Amino acid sequence: MQLVTILIIFIAPLTGGVAALTFREQARANYKLVLSFSGSFLFTIILLHLFPTVFRHMPGAGVYVLIGFFIQIILEQMTRGIEHGHFHSSEHGGTYIGSLILGLSLHSFLDGIPLSNQELLQETHNALLYGISIHKIPEGFALASILIVSHFSNVKTMISVILFSLVAPAAILLGYYFQSVDSSLLLPLVAVALGSFLHVSTTILFESESKSHTFGWKRIISILLGAGLALAFS
């Protein structure tokens, strides 16, 4: 199961990167819908499963959740929010590209940490894996799209996406190591990651598509489907 988890979480952003290179316009049209679905799915899993489990095992987890929440705010200064849908098809300078890749990689590291603790989150591990994986598809798409419009070659773009895709698996492996040394070391990191998830998922859900702060029907349906599927895992 550990190998399957690592493979799925590695392939997900790669899928988004390949879509950006081969089906750019078609993928861009469905980008927000996939993002809304994944945000709703993650948010529901957090409320129904992750928070109850983490707070049951760690009464002071709220402090770490807050830390993760504010860490994500800092990371968004580096990424300009592409992990929850903020990206524009315009050329970007090298400084921003470096900041973007670093910020996204740190965010991806937080994504991987909870997946390493299968014992703690065994009841919801698969649901969390699917939710994070679906969320990482648009991340890979956004990263590749920005690199393409910034005149990166297809080869350099795919190398960058591959390296980015390795971060979450590396976090899972590091989490396994922490768990083998002292399982108590991992729980605070899981709580920090949940704070990051909470920020990203709520931002996806509460940001509207238009200046009039309304949602399109397709996006509403995507949100409801995400929540419904998460409920099905309950």
C-alpha cells in the first residue's frame, strides 16, 4: 500500500503537467471545476475525519493547525495562490519562477506528510490520498502552464514538473522515517499539514468566479459532487 500511495501521489501532478503540454485549451476549460471538486472533497474529509482523529490523539493540536494555516498564507506570497487557482497566462520573470517552485514544493511537502501515517489515519487514508491527488493535478497543470508562457522549453517544463512531483513522495518517505524513530514526532507535522489543507480548501470554496461574487452552476455541481463523494467514504 505504501508503494501504491507514493506512485499515485507522484503521478497526479505529472498528469496535470502533461495536460498543460498536450491539451492546453481543453484542460484550462475544466481547470476550475477539478479544483472546486478537490477543494470540496478535501474540506469535507478534514471536517468529518481528519480533525476528529488528530484532536482525539493530540488535544493541543489546534495550535499546530493554526501554525499550518499561517504557513500557507506565507507560502501564498511566494506562489501568488496558484495552488488554489490564481494563475494568469502571461510571462513571468526568473525571480518569480524560483519563488513559485520553492513555495509550491514546500506546500507539496505538507501535502505528503499526513499520507505517511497510515496507522493514525487508517480509516480515511484512501479518501485523503484521492483528495490530495486530485488537488495536485491542477497544481501540476498550473506550474507547467506558467513555465510554458515564460518560454521554458517542453523538456525543461517536464523536468521541472517531474522534480516537483517527487516532493510529496519524499515527504511520505521522511514521514515513515519519523514514525520509525518516534511516532510522536509525526503527529504535530500532520496537524500543521491539516492547517495548510484547511486554508487551501476554504479559499478554493469561498472564492467566486466573478466580480459579482457568484458561482456558475457547473462549479456548484462540482463542489456538491466533491462533498458527496467524501461523505460516501464516511
